[in-house]
Amino acid sequence: MKRQKEKALHNLLHKLVVHLPTDFEPYGHRDRDGPDCSCGCKHFLELRGDLGFDCGVCSNPRSPRAGMLTFEHQGCDKFKYDPALDKEDWANA
């Protein structure tokens, strides 16, 4: 039952996420020319719990996604790497 509620909330968040032309395809029109939020962007503030694996809020005032609910693979050209946030680094620690 808990898993069904999480999946329903996850699907709802995907419906609420605004797609911008500056997002990576298929969410926007940008080709994959760099890392997305899931690659350790210091400005990507993950949501709490399991939803944080997919969604967060962009805290970079220079990003077109600033202050917006963001799916981790939408990306933006204002990505700033923070090795302390890289999920792969955490998995290997």
C-alpha cells in the first residue's frame, strides 16, 4: 500500500513539472550536451524521502529552472558539480 502511494505521488509530480525549451530532450529542446541534475549539481535540492531520487528544486538563481520543481534529468546549462553530492561517489564510499 505504501509503495502504491509513493508511485501515485511520483506520477503526480511528473505531471506538475513544467517543461522548458532549455531542458534536455525529451523534456525540452536541448541535446544532451552535459550533465543533468542527477550528476551531483550543488543547486539541485532533492525532495525528502524516496521522491528525492527523482525530483527536487533548483536553487540556482541564474538557472531557467530556479525555484521550480525539477525532474533530475531535465538539466540546465547552469550545472555546478559538487562531488559531495554525487550519488555514484556516495555509493562507492
